[in-house]
Amino acid sequence: MLDPGSFELTMRLSVPRDANVEVWLRSGMSFTIGLFGRRVPRDCRGQNGRDVCTLAIPFPQENSEEWTLVVGKWSSGRAVVRLTFAFTRVPPPQN
């Protein structure tokens, strides 16, 4: 459950280079935000045969909302997905 306020969403994802993985947030009201996948721009670098990708975006929250983190792996075979995910409250802008 995320209370109202201004947040920054940060994510670090490490996946094998050939893995077809998608990450998204789904709200209790069936609203979906894509975070990582084929149609989402990403910031990745190669490290030990893996792609290490990061994301930092503003995430304003007007009302209390329950969010579910969903990770889908669509490629065949096994893939170890390492994911770090956090919401950090950001102070409101000063006028």
C-alpha cells in the first residue's frame, strides 16, 4: 500500500543477456505501468554475461493505492532474475 505523496521509484534489475523479461506494476484498480521490457526504454550495461539495468522515475501518488510488482519471464529455459525495487518519499517542491 502506497500512501499519498511524492515518491521516487528506483529499480535495479540483473538478467541474462538472452532473457526475455518484463517488469510492471499493477494497481488495485487494474492500472498497469510498464517498468522494463521490450517496449520500455532501459538503461543497461553488460556485466559478467548479464544485463544490469537501472531505473529512477518520479512516482506521484494522489490517493492511497495498493500496487503489485509483477515479473514475467517469457524466454525458454531457466533465468535467474535479480531485482531490487524501492519507493523513496520525496519532499514536496518549495515555491
